[in-house]
Amino acid sequence: MTVLDTAAPTYDNRTAFAEELLELARADERVVAVCNDSVGSSNLVGFREEFPDRLINVGIAEQNLVGVGAGLAAAGLIPFVCAAGPFLTGRSLEQVKADVAYSAHNVILCGMSPGMAYGELGPTHHSVEDLSWLRALPGLDIVVPADRHQTRQAVRQAVADPRPTYIRVGRHKVPDVTAPTDPLERGRFLLARAGSDVTLIGTGTLVSRALAAADLLAADGIDARVLNAAYIAPLDVEAIRDAATQTRAIVTAEEANISGGLGAAVALTVAAQGRGPVVRALGLSEFAPTGSTDLLLEHFGLTGPAIAAAAREALAG
Amino acid sequence: MMTAHLPQVSIWREVRTAVETGSPDESAAILAEQSRLIRRSVLAMIGRARAGHIGGDFSVTDILATLYFGVLRIDPADPGAPVRDRFILSKGHCAASLYSTLAFSGYFDPAELDTFMGPHSALNGHPNRTKVPGVETNTGPLGHGLPVAVGEALGARLLGHDTRVFVVCGDGEMQEGSNWEALMSAAHYRLANLTLVIDRNRLQQGARTEDTNALAPLADKLAAFGWQVREVDGHDHAALLQAFAPADGARPVAVIANTVKGKGVSFIEDRVEWHHKVPTPDQIDLARKELA
């Protein structure tokens, strides 16, 4: 049983992302980075210093950014297209659809500082629609690493087996919830904690919070399973079905809109079984007020205690 | 995925060689004949499918014929060769003319053209690279081809490949902002291996371009964005061959090909309603005679 150490150090996943990308670029000349004037915020300064020709900065032009990425992939390179999540997915959604997913060009879209990482900058800068929008696109993998180790693995996997992919690269600091050697398998959730009463499915920043909720529930004698939804697409249908048959309720938690994200995906899978437990989806359904990321996560009920409360209600319901 | 039709590849090779070795007049005559065959094919496809974009298909035909039978360094028998010239039809709604050109180049059996837009056909109303060999990227929504072409040109340079990238945009399509983002990038990166061809037929779906969202002075705008501009008659094969010559210097090349929408069939030419109108059987007979 994993017990979350609340005093554990936390990390900005962009650091692991940048280190891993640079390491891979040294070994494989097909690896290039593309950005929209976001060399700093995408942590690509080191990459630019070492590989100035392989860092393509198209300026503030996100439609061109994604189109250029598709062209680079078509030419035989492995482009990591980096931009703040809201602009990468919202501004260039049609490019992601037509040029990447439908055209099956192996572009690695890196949504930097996703969710509500930009806190007080407000909803224009929050990327909470990305999971809904991108889940609607066939042929696009959606990876949401929960910590620095999974971030490294996601980058490594993208080079080892390039395919159209969106990776959320977190900025809001998170504690480790996996070991460096834990596998990141395409289309699989990770079992973060075994349990048989209720299943908590967290993704990204919410995995450590789901683990905190499990600790609180354990104190009440409730045995919570925690799944780390590192892949939103392809979806781990098997793990969801197991949760639906082996536990009495499912609570999903995501730093994203619930209209089409992880919660919606889980609910659709459970409903398709005909009979299943209650699914409670935690996330956003309105534009955020002004506040820090931590404040906003609390505002939207995305904390350990709030997840635990939702689980108790779901079990009672 | 369809595969190459080798007998047709052999025919394409012969034509390609004849264009390369012929006098300018001979080459132009050969390309004119290929264009006539493409237009006849487009007419038949649209007649069968009862759908398509005949006006734009006919305005871009001579450009396509010149590129595939006279310029592009490609091998239709090996469409995935790592080093090859690239072509993108950004105005993807003119798929019938692209499919005809690809089939006559041998990328797939010309008999497949009969399935155009039919149930489960590989030949969708807009080109799909995962189903049609020779298609480099999926187009349809406007303003997508040029950014992808910029990426291909940049990528070829990074890989040290001697590759030229050609992209054809409609003139109405130049109203899309993404194109102007890409125009800036191509000039910034001095992509001399990139050629943009603008099919300047002066009509868009609903009206004349200049009455909708005027593009003029288009050549000046492109030059101001850092491109080398060449303006030609888009139905003059000899002029197109010259315009498609490699860049002089380090700037990307924009070819403004002045064309007539519906070129080749008198009652279709330069009429806004023929953007995607489908000819009646009688009109098809008349058109076929004009393309005899």
C-alpha cells in the first residue's frame, strides 16, 4: 500500500521533459523541437544552445506551428511541437485534426503548462478543454504523465515508437507517484494502489491527490483502489471494466473539463456494460475565477479531502 | 492502400523523358495533351459521381500536368522513397484532377478513377494520404498545405536531402491567415527549395475574389513578404516549365499562375456557378466534344 508523503518534494515536469528531450536529440538526429516563441516557457533554452538548427521557432503563429510540425514529420523527422497547452490545442485544433491525426503524421504535440498551471492568468491561458477536444480525434494518443518519471518515459516512448501524440507537460509541481523503473505502457492505466471498495482514477496532477484521498478513506476503513490514467487515449477499457465489476463506485479526477475528458471516457465505458456502479466525475464545468493553481484546484474540489468526500458519497449513493 | 500500376508507370516514364528531352515546343505540346486527358478524366469522374469541383479542377489541370510530367523528381513505383520531390494540393477540393494526374503517373490503376466518391472508395472528395499513394498530406480545409510544405522543405534541408517542395493554393485560399503565417516562416528560413503556386482564377465559391476579400496587389504582397515572385499564364505549359525552375538565390518562389476557372470548356469558363455545379448528361457530351 502506498502512503503519500505529504512533505515529499515536488517537481516541475518541464525539467524532466527538457532533459530527456536533449538526451534523445544527442542520440537521434531525427529529433527536432518546434515552438511558438516559447523557447523559455517550453524549457528549450538548452536544446537551442546545443542544436540551434534543430530548434525551429516559428514565432507567434500556432496554426503554422502545427502545420510545420506535420511537414517535418512527413520529411522523416520526429518533431516535438511545443506550445502552451491552450494555444497548441485551441488555436490550431483544425491543424491537429487534419494535419496530424487524420493525415497520420507522427507529430509529438507537447502541451506545456496544461490544466490551470497558469493560475491567475485566467481561463484564456488555462488548458482544461484539451482532453475533451483531442479525445474527439481518432488516431491521436493522449498522454498525461503524473510525475517527472512518467514525463521522461512519455518522451522516450515518443521517439522509440513515433505516432501522432499529445503529451501534457505539467508545470504545476507534483510529487513522484511512480518509480523511475515503472513502465509506461501505451493505452494502460497504472495501478497506483490496490483496493476493493471504490476506485479513484486520477490523471496528471490529480494522481497524487487521489492517493491522498485513499489515505483519508483508509482511516475510515474504506479500501480505495487508485489508478493513474497516464493514457487517456487509447483508453484502458479493461482497467475500467475491472474497476466497475470489482469495486462499488468510481470517482474520476482531472484538471480538465468533465464534458469530454477522462470522466466522460470512463462513464461511457461503464455505461456500455449495461449495469455498473456510480461514476462521479470531478473536474471543471465552468471558467475559473482568479486564483493560484492551488486555490483553483481547491475551488473545483480537486483535493485529497474533496476526492475522498466524493468517494464516500458515491458509495452511500 | 492502393499500389502502383506498373504499365502506367512505364507510360509516365516515356512521357516524362519526352518532355525532358524535347524542344520547348515539343514539350509544351506533350504537356498540353496530358492536360487534355486529365480534363477528360475529370469530366467523366464528376459525371459519374454527380459531384465534384469542376471549375477549380480545370483551372489547376495544366499546373498539375506540368509538375508531374515535367518537373517533379518522383518515382510513382516507389511513392515512399525517402528522398523525393514533394507535392501538396492545398486546394484539396480539386481532388479529381489530382487523382487523374496521379493515376496517369502510375501511382495507382487508372481504372480506380471510376470509383471517385463512390461508397468506400479510396478516392474521397478530398485527398487522403493513408489511402492514396502519391498524396503527401490530407487536405480539404483551406490554408493547411503551405504550412505543411514549409515543414517538409525545412525537414529536407535538415536531413541534407536535395528535395524540392511544391504546393498549390487556390487564390481564394490565400484569404486564410495560416497562409500568411507560413509565408513569413518560409522567407525567414530562406526556403529556396519551396515553390508556392497560386492558381489565380479570380473566382471563389461565392463570387470574384476581388469582390469578396481582394487579394490585389498579390505579387507585391508576396514580394513584401520576402518571396521571389514569378507571374505566368497558368495554361501556358512552356511558361509554367520556366516558372517552375529552381529559385535564383535564397528566397522561396511564388508562382502566380493566372488561370481561367473551368478552362477548356467554353460554357464552364470563368463563371462563378461552376465552382461545384455538376454538368448534365447533355452538357457532358458538349464538354467532351470541346475536349476532343
